[in-house]
Amino acid sequence: MSKIIVGLDIGTTKIACFVGKKNEHGKIEILSMGKTESLGVMRGMVSNIDKTIQSISTAIEETESRTEGKLKIKTVNVGIAGQHIKSIQHRGIHTRTNIESEISQSDIDKLVDDMYRMAMPPGEQIITVLPQEYIVDNETGIKDPIGMSGIRLEANFHIITGNVGACLNIHKCVERSGLVVKDIILEPIASADAVLTEEEKEAGVVLVDIGGGTTDVAIFHEGIIRHTAVIPFGGNVITEDIKEGCTIMKKQAEKLKQKFGSAVASESQENEVVAIPGLRGRAPKEITLRNLASIIQARMEEIIDLVFYEIRNSGFEKKLIGGIVVTGGGSQLKHITQLFEYATGMDTRIGYPTEHLSNSNTEEMKSPMYATGIGLVLKGFQDLREIDELKVEKEPEAASTGDVKTHSNKSRGSFFDSMIKKGKDWFAEED
């Protein structure tokens, strides 16, 4: 039996679970999927543990029921987002003692492990360390140093940090739901894997994932992630604005946004009116679509301004040939690409998670709102591949091959070690 990976997207509006396997063509086939309303999460962070556990359990049960009891979910890859996520650039140095020997994977591991031991402010923890490029004896721009000779091995790293409490809360919720956390993955990185092509990453592209509570930004250039950020605004803020601006209930505001919402007011006709039923026999409330679009546009422009600030802040504003790719539930607003293009002057497209999906999956799966969940499954398969490549590399007769994407041991400090220890035998059991 082929390996099965489970991705669990704990979002502000929904909790979705995806179970996937690779088919014979190397594409991802989603075997089952379950989703439920997220009750205990605010702006990407767990605010109520009991409600979150309940929502996770419901999503898992729904996923298992769709396979008619053939599948029992044990280990999951979980996404993490929230305002507390920060990214920093850092350079690591490793001096080798033996010039005769070639640079091996173990040298890279030592370099990356040193990064995990960096001193962090109280309450912060390193989530992921991503090598960007290597420098061997002052020779810059090396993507894969394995097999080279040199004494001084350096690397530029993109380090993602987060609040220890927020990470522990997610881990606690998943564990109390009877599951084991295999890995915690930053959501914009997962979404990027699902919707971006390798050509776009090489050319330079900005991924904007508009969720319910947060908007995630990831910037790629020359195939390397250069900048990540989490903006604490999303689709829920737009719904609240509609609720306040039109003086209607939240459920009605959400339905209005989904069915008639537009991100550009000038595209809506002034004479188009939608009637909202009144409460308890009261007269229905009439709302013009132009007015509705004006409310949405005002908030979307604010979100785009914050995204553009992150683009300028990264220093890659003029190098992003691939423009902007918008994904997530918020990307389903009408005319969203036009507003992004108008506000930033950059080419924009909607990102659908079809890049690595097999054709057997339903149209519902290919919705932008599921990009993160499918990305978490993809990330799980990438980690498996890296482990397999490492095994091959360690065989004495085999030559060292493969791109260096990360270090092999995946040391993540005591907190992550305790998580991963519990789930290390899962894949063996699945086989």
C-alpha cells in the first residue's frame, strides 16, 4: 500500500481535513475530505481549546466516514498562522576540520541545527529554518554544496518564529482529539506548494492567501522563499463591515458577500437592489449592490495596502515577474484580481490548487479555499521524499544526489521533538 498523508487545516472559519496518496503519475489523489465550522479559533490562533477540539473531532469523523470505515486517522500535518508569526534573515557559519573530505549532508545538518539553537526572545520559538543559498569559502550563490570541497561553509537562512503558547495550544487541541502531530507547517508555505508553479517561483511571485481571520503572504524569487508575513485581517472583517454598514445580521452579511459581493464598486449597477428579509414580520431591508461593493472595496483596499507594504519591505518589489497569485476563500470575491492589479500595478491571477492534483478529484476540491489543506498533504510527501533521498545517499555504493531543501534530521528543539517522537512509527503502521 502506498503512503497516506493527512493534512489538517485549522482555520478561523473552517477546520478541514484532507487524506491523500500519490498515484502512479506522481500526482496527489485526495481519498477523503471533511470540514466543519471552526468555533474556537480567532485570527488563526486557538482562543477556546474545548470548542476547537470539538470542531477537529467533527472534521476527522466526517473524513473517516467518507471512506466507509476503511481509514483510521492517527497522524496529521497541521498548519499554523496568526499575527504572532514573524520571519527573520540570518547567516550561519560552519568551519570544517577535514579539507580532504567533501561537503556532506551531515555538514548541512550541523549548520541548520545551529540555527535551531539561536537565542530567541522569551515566549518565542523557531518553527522552521529554510536555507536560501550556501557560501563555500566565499563562493556565493550555491544552491547545493554537497560534493564540493571547502573549509568554511556558510548559509543564508530564512527563519520563521512563532509564539510558544500558540504552538502549544494547537498541539494540545490536536492531541486531545486523539491524534498525533507529525509536523507543524507554516500555512503560506503550504498554500504556495499547492498553487504555484516552479516557473513562477523562479521568476519571482507573491502568494496572497486571504483566509477568514488572516491574510498570509509569501514571496518567492529564484525558486527560494524570501519573505513571509501574516496580516491579521481576512474575510471575516469584510463580513463584519457589511453587518455594520447595512445593519443586518452576520449570517445574512456572509450570504450577501458570497452571492452578490464585488471588490470593485464601479462594476456594480446603481439600480441593482437585493432585499433582505426583516425580523419577525418586519419589512424587508433593501440594499443596493453598489453600496455593498463600496463597503467590500474599502476594506479590501486596506488589506491590499498591507500586502503591498510587505512586498516593498521584502526588497523584491521590482523583481517579481510572476506578479501576484491570490488564493484562499477571500479570492472568490468577484473582480478581486482587477482590484489587486489596479492597487499594486502587478499582474494578478487566482491560484487554484490543481498544480499537483490528479484529475480524479472533484471540482469542489479544486476550490482556492482548500489550497492550504491540499498544500499540507503535499508538504508531507515532500518530507517523505527527502527522508528517502537521505537513505539512498547514506548507502556506501550510492553517489550523493538531490537538491538540498532542508536538513535531514529536522531537529526542532525540545517542543517539536516531543511531538514527533509520538508519531515516528505511524508510517510504518500504515504500510
